[in-house]
Amino acid sequence: MSRPQIKITLIDRKGPHGCHRGHKIGDSYDFDTERGQLCPMAMHVAFPYVDILRYGGTIPGNEPGTAMFCCPDVDTINVFRIEVVQPEQDKN
């Protein structure tokens, strides 16, 4: 069994300043191939959620296969959504 794909998307910003790393609402990252593009502070917070979702766990208060988290920068407070990407079903 292979590990599912994980997508991390910036969905909102609550802080008074823009992201110091330049992330904007709507930016998405594939955890396995693009995680180096994500702010290290946000990645530090995201990793435990990714690990839980990737191996079949759920986050209380979130839909199955998803997690929401904020970056720890109080000036920015970017809100991210992590989701397990379901593989496309073979249509043959």
C-alpha cells in the first residue's frame, strides 16, 4: 500500500501583515514534492497533522482526511488546510 498524496493549501490570513515568505491565499503545495517551498515555520506546525492524516488518523473537529492549522507568525497568521488527495479511479 502506498502513502496517499497530501496537499497543503493557504486558505485565509488573519494577521495584520502579509506573509514574510510571500505566500498568498490559494497557494497549494504537494507535501512530497513541493514542501521545500512552504515556509519552515508553517511546515513545522503542519508535519504532525500530515503524519496523522497520512497514516489513517483523523483530527477532531475536522472532516475526515483534512486538517486546518495556522502558521505561528503572529503578524501573519496564515490559515492552511491539509487534505489527503484521493487517487483518480481507473475509468476502464
